[in-house]
Amino acid sequence: VTSNSSIQRKPGLQIWTINSMKMVPVPEQAYGNFFEGDCYIVLNDPARSTDIHYWIGNTSSQDEQGSAAIYVTQMDSFLGGSPVQHREVQSCESAKFRSYFKNGLIYKKGGVASGFQHVETNVYNIRRLLHVKGTKNVTATEVEVSWNSFNSGDVFLLDMGKMIVQWNGPQSNRQEKLKGVLLAQDIRDRERGGRAQIGLVEGGSEEDGPELMKMMRAVLGQRAGQLRDAIPDDQPDFYQTAHVRLYSVSDASGKLVVQEVATQPLTKDLLQSSDCFIVDQGGAAIFVWKGKHATKEERHAALSNAVGFIKAKNYPTTTNVEVMCEGAESATFKQLFKSWMEKGQTQGLGKTYSVGKIAKVDQAKFDVMELHARPELAAQQRMVDDASGEVKIWRIENLELQEVSPSTYGQFYGGDCYLVLYSYMRSSQPQYILYMWLGRHATQDEITACAYQAVNVDNRYNGAPVQVRVTMGKEPRHFLAIFKGKLIIYEGGTGRPGVVNTSTGVRLFQVRGTDEFNTQATEVPPRSSSLNSNDVFILKADNVCYLWYGKGCSGDEREMGKAISDVVSRQDKQIVMEGQEPAQFWVALGGKAPYASDKRFEKETPLYTPRLFECSNQTGRFLMTEVQDFAQEDLDEDDVMLLDTWEEVFLWIGNSANQYETQEASKSAVEYLRTHPAGRDPNTPIITVKQGYEPPTFTGWFSAWDPHKWSGGLSYEEMKQKLRDVGSVSQITVVNIKYSTGGPGNISSPPGNKSSQPTPPSFIPSTTVSASQSSAGNSGTYSPEQLLNKNPNELPAGVDPNRREAYLSDADFESVLGSSRADFQRLPKWRQSDLKKKAGLF
């Protein structure tokens, strides 16, 4: 690619802007800043997959947009055709794109061609007002530096270069305020090298920050009139669009033809390698899939075809587009299909795991310590431990809890509902799982009572139990393991003492499982057609009990069948091999009839990527927002989060989540499964987890889980207090505000100052600031020897002990911490702290 000499295949983020139709690299410290008049190309190249995004500013020219699209196609070819391409439009970016900029996107007025710079060299020239919106996907838009830009519901940052004042609208919530502080700190650390100060003003009590208000009025003038009302967040009511359609795109006839092929649920075999396809997710997103044998013209035109498709359908021009090649599909795309088997993920007896996945564990020899030490293993295997903990079971009787006799543990009746409390120890601390087992024939009142009683049991243990909703026939692996190969599920009836269950006298049970961790016996209709050559069956008649071994079952399966048959019946068992049945066997089943005899291949569970959603009504409406490339710090204490791992759905309840969110999240989890475009099983287990009581089956989906870290370790109130503490121990700081009348980035003279000359500097004392004093000499930096492995009292005067890295030169920073400042700032807080500890900067 002639113009792309600056492209390098390296891990991490690379960003270019389009200037005079050419790609110009953006400095790393400006990553996350986007001029509204420009177009950008963003390349993300992690270890797993590569993504190319081209971003379109609201006021960019058609020529720039066209150039960006051409460069993306060329870059895709240069990188071997494997990247996923994304079209992004300002304010409507995809969750994937926003995930690269955890602290938020900043939209700046103007463009590079107009003489604006990504990095302002003279920080005294900076005068801007940023309007901050969002709690998960944060955006900050440059607006007019005037009180007219403010409203009562949002957060605003008045950026004066050396000083950043955050003004919180009286109706803004804690999470929005916290995101504002994190963004202000990001600007300070990344753009100002740590040498700016931050002040906080609560819009509902401005009198509490007189010095900071004095500073704001010096720039904005005196406020006249009332603040404008809060602006509602413009987001769709539901994140997931159920209506999915597949179109083929072909130019075989010499002209482009787009033809509808199928609607949801889609299957992978509909995608033919000889063509290109468009998947339309209800107009919310467009995906283009390029078959490896499609013509070169079809492949090159994929992006423009998608834009043409959007116009033809009259969809908004802001609709997100993803373009991908066969074999390099994105996780979001795969989840639109009912089944998606990867190459090398062969089907057969027993599971296979592709390279890079966790190796299969012999479940008969679970090492409980390994499961606790490696939560990712527990998550993949869906096992918190080896199921050797304590069990207590209640049945719902007359809508109340009735303890079940331990002698009948493992026997579940389809006409009942049960609560199963499982207790185990981890790190010398008791842990609890509360299973709600719902019988297929239980009444609605019993199901409701089961949920109500689960809350009572949960309260009894101070909210510690993880709650798992189990539908009959959909028992998770750990539930099976609890009963040590003796789990029996009766189709109907009840286990209540004294109640006679109506039965024909003949009962048939299908036994599945190879060891005590995965075996269960399920009652099936007592007919010959219920038999299956791959399994063991127990036939219990009036005066005889048969143990029938199908030809396809293994020795382990026979052993487990034999063990569980002793629970079903105390009679002596008559072993019957398939093909050698006595006449009485068929008579008991009502006569001989055809049954399944093909060799069964174990159904392989597709290896889908887990997805995380925030469930919040902080904006006044209940919304669900997807979080891409999630980490533990994305779990907000104020909200409920939904984690979809395909085999189960977790609801994580933050400590400060309100009751309405918790109730709505539970309903939405059911709705999420019902409307999922891949036709998900509505009986998928839904597991409720409370903050601080996360089992390893949940934490294992997060890389490096730290139970002591939340939201970077600090809530908004704690962050605010920390800023106050820093301000109170530092000397009274001064901010040099220049008044000037000309040029971009400057401010007009305040009312009453008619002179066109700059006024003398105003020295304004400030008490609520976060300051790292700039007393590091002329260069503002110190050598590593002066900062590493030093007690706070041994540091040079003015150095903030908590932010020693800010005083290193760029070269020393990279040498000591092993990454550039920009890459370091994008790391999660726990990872930053870890690197600083190892380097001796703590």
C-alpha cells in the first residue's frame, strides 16, 4: 500500500486522520480525541483478531469519507484480508469501538485541515468546555464556552489547561460524576503529563466551592437565568434486535443482485463460500460476510454495498457496519446464528477443544484446589468445586418451605418445586449456592412461592448465596454432581409424604452419564419407542425390574446405571442386553416398536464468546447496554450486569443497585433469551450473583479477578474525598488565567473589561483540587533513581507519592514500565498498580 508506509503490524491501537486525502498518524497522547470535521482510521491488533474502524465526523467532507473508505480497503488487503472492518459515525459508535477508550471519547470542534492540532503545545492557550454524557459509553463533546451550554442533568468539564473544573448538574447521578472525574484525570495524565489540577463543583451546592466558582465565573462570566432542563439520553429501549435477515450479494449476472435468503434463526450452512452475504439485524447493525471464493470485485465492493443497502432500506446513515472475511468472523456476528461450529471443533463421542482453549478435565478426578486457584477452569467446566460440600433441601408445600428427608435427597418430582442450598468453603470462608428447581407440572403459585421463599433463605444468609433458577430437564453440571450419580427425576407426581402418586405400575427411566459427576435418571413414557441404543434404561414393572443395556453404551455407563437402579427399585435386577430381550420385557412396554438406534454423537457446545451488558435505569428509563472487551472494572456497583456465557446467564447485582433495576433485570434476562436472534433455549439457567459473593464459575470469565478492586478501587464519593485530601495538604495553588480577545482556544474578556490587551494574571486560590506540584525542575522530570523504591519522605519536594510515574521522562517511563504512557493509561487500574509495584513506583 503506497500511502500506508506508517502501518505496522504491532499489538495495540494505531490511529490515523485523513488530511489532504492522506493518512497522517495521530500522536498517542491524543488517542480518544476526534475532530468533528475529520475522518479517522483506527487499527486495533490484539493477539486474537484484528479490527479496522473508519470513523466519520459529523462535519467531515464527502471527499474525506471516500478517501477513508478506500484506505480501509487497501489496509485490509495489506493485512491479508483477515481484519474485520467497521464503519463508525460520530455519536453512534459501536460498543467495540468505544471499548478502546474506556474513559470516554472527546469530540473536538473543527479539524486538522483548519489548523487545529491534536496536541496543544501551549497549555495556557486551552479554553474549552466539554459536555460529558453516558455512564458506560462516555462521550465528551466540545460546546460553546458559555453558561448557555450547561444543563441540570449532565456533567461538564471546564478545561483551562493547567486547571480542569468539573461541574456536576444537580440531577446527574453518581456514576456520571465518577466517569467525569475519570475523564478529567485521563486528560490530566495523558494530555498534560500529569501536570494539571482538578476541582469539583456540585451544581446543586455551588456555594460549597466559592474559589472554584470564582474561577468558573472568570471564564464564563456571571450566570443569568435558570439552568436548562436535563437532556434525556437518546438510546434505544432494547439493545437486542430479534429480527435478523440474511441476503446474498452477487454479481454473477454482470450487475449487482441482492436477494433475501433466510430469516432467523440462521444457521452457518446458509453462508456459501462462493458469494458475499449481508446480515441485517433489524436496521440496528449491518454485517457483510465475504466468502473466500467470492470474486475480487464482490469482495472489494463489500463496504460500498453495505452503504448502498442502508440507503435502499432507508435506514439512518449512522447505522453501524461490520465487514468480515470467511474464517475471521466477529463474536457479535457468530451470536446471530443458532449454531456456529469452528473448524477443528470436531463432533464425536466426548468433547474436543480447539487450540488455545482450556484442556478437558477428567471430571472423575476434580481437584477442588485447582478449581479455586484457576477460576477460568471453573468457569469453562461450570464447576465451583468437586460437589463435596453440604446439602440441604426444602420442598414447597402449601406455599411454605418443608424440609426434605436426607434419605430421599436426589429424588425430584415434576409436580413439585424445591430449594437446594449447597454450602462449601473457599479460602476458609463459607460460600453458598441456592438452586430453585421448578417442576414441569408445578402450579404457577408454587413457582412464585419458590422464588419468594428463595429470597427468605437468601436473607437468612445475609444475601451471600448465588441463586440459580433451574428448569426441570435443564439441570446444570454442578447440580448433577451434588447427588453423586443418584439424581432421579420423576415426570410427575409429588414427593410429599402420604400422597399416593398415580402410576400405571410400569415406569421407565433413561440413564445418562459416565461417572458420579454427570449421571441422572429421567423418567420417560413407558413405551418401546422411548428406548435408545446409546443408553441404559431401568424398566420397573409390578414384580420385576429390568436393567436394559443398549449396544452403544460404555462400561462406565452400565456401572452408573446399575448403581442408580438400586435407588429406583430394591428388587433384584434382571440384566437385559439389547437384542436379547425376553417376551415379558416387551409386554411391559405395551409391545415392540421402532426406537432410536443410530450412534449418537455428543452434541458439541459451540465456543461462543461471553457478552456483558449493563442494566440501568439511572437515566430514568431501563436500558441495557453492551460492554465490549469487558473487565472486572466494568461491573458498576450502582447497576445490575448481565453476563451471557451461552450455557447460562448470570445477573450480577451491584451493592448500590436499586430494587427496580434488580426486578427489571430478571425480567429482561428472560426476554433477552426469548428474543435472541439465534433462537436460544428459554430454559437456559439464570444465575443471580451478588457483589462480593461471586463464585469462580462467574469470576473465571474475567481476566485476573481481584475481589478487593471495584471501579478502579474508588466510588465517586471516595474519589471526591481524595481530591479534597490532596488539596488540603498541598500549598494553596494558583491558576494563571489569561484573558484575551483573539484566536482559537482563547476566551473573550470578562464583562466590564473593555481593553483588548490581556489583563494581568489573576491568582485564584483553590482548595478542592487534585494537584501534583510542578516543582520538578525546568524539565518537569526526575531520574528513575530519584523515584524508584523510595519512601514518600525521601522523594523530591512536590512529588505526589501515588503518581511517581508522572515525573519520569517518556523514555524512562517506557524503560521502567515497559509500555508507552498512552498504552499504560488504557490498562485497567489493577494492572497499572501491578506494574508500578513491580517497578518500585509504589
